[in-house]
Amino acid sequence: MRCVQVAVSAQRFERESRKHKSLYGESDSDDERPLEGWLDDLEKDPTPNGLGSLLADDADKVIDEAKDSWLVLELYGPGVHVVLPMELATENELEDLMQNNIDEQASTGSNENLRLSNAWLQHCLANHTRCAPDRQDPWLPSRLIDVGTVKNETVRLVLGSSLDIRSPYAALSHRWGRDTTFVLTSAKLAAYQQEITLVEGSSTLRDAIEVTRSLGLQYLWMDSMCIVQDDASDWARVSATMSKVYGLSTCTIAAANSGSDEGGCFAQRN
């Protein structure tokens, strides 16, 4: 890694920026922006290696706490930045701080990566007209998993006919594996409409619910939980609408790294 900018808040930023440019031979015509500008870029500039929004602290806290000074680091790779409070960036501690921060985000399910996924999705919905589901003819699956809200985190099965037909939802693509213990059956249907107890559920279901919530969505479609597995007529009816289930979802969550539902949706990266 190499330090390319020492940024200090408001009053000191411009002076320190000029000093840095003089040391490293950068032009005075380069843009000079306040700390808020750096942080905005970090949140809006996702990079292929997943480190685009790597922060030592939450961006909102960075602004609210108004520390005296900040160290902005640029890692190898375009647009990859890290912001650290200067008081923590001593010669002896900087390397450990950087490594600890990266280790915390080794999981694809880390808070930073989930926030980045949300940012990508919101950008797509706002700017990619070809990606948006066709809402001219709105439709919902016959059943969806309600992943709960901030005020009520109860997870339960709901009928699509009971919801606003334009309600956005996520669809899950996954490999079941051999264990089919935790699936929807005729005997469990009534109970699951009251509550789905996650401690008894699969890792993939729990992870998919976490992703759905982080994306700002309330509903999730999962075949093993939204199709009555011991009802041939239900299978026939729902399977005929499978293209709509995925095609009209806001996004599809793919548990591509797991060979079964016990593997979950997330992976550890080196």
C-alpha cells in the first residue's frame, strides 16, 4: 500500500493537500475536495476486487465524530481507498490496523460488503432501465417469505395475493443438497404462516434473509420454502411460473459457493 493523501477536516484540508502535492510532484490544478467528498467517492466507487468502500469506521460516524485529522490510503488497484483516523495511524500500528480491517471483511457477508451490494443494486435500479423488472404487467409468486421489518423481525410465509402486487422481492438460487428436513410441507404450512423459526432452518435460508434485509427488501422467494414439497399439484402450478418468479424479481441471490443448504450464501476470501 502507499499513502497518497493526508486529509484533514475542513480548516486544515487545503493546506495539507497542497503540501502533499508539493512533496509528490502533483499539479496544483488537481481537484481539492473536503473529507466528505472522499467519503462519498468511497461509497459510490465499487471496485472489481471488492475493496472500493473499505473504511476503518462507518462513513456516517466519520462525519459525525469530526476527528481532527484523517489518513487516506490508496492501495494497488484503481479506486481502492482506505480512510483511517490519523491518531491511530502510527508507524507501528498502521500495518496491523490495515490487516485487521481487511480480515474483518474477508467474509462476503461482512457489513461493508452487504452495504456495497445495496449501493450497486440501488444504482442499477436508478440507472439501468434494461435491468428493471417489467412492471407494466405486475405479478407476484403465490407465496413469499416475509423477512420482517425493523419493528417486527418475525419471519413468516405469506400469500402473494395478500400483498401489494407491485411489492419488490428477491429470489434465491441455491443447491439443496441431501438434507430436505427444513422444507415446506402440507403439515408445516399453517405453522410457517405464523412464524419460521430460523434457528431450525438452513444456513442458506438464514444468510439469504440477511442479504434480503440488507438490500432493503422485505420479501424473499425460495423454492424449498415457497412450494409445498409433498403436493404434486402445487409443484406443477408453481413450476409453470418459474420464469416469472426469477424474471420479475428485483434481484436474484445466488448461493453459488455452496453445494448444499448447509453451506450458506457467504464465502471467506483470502
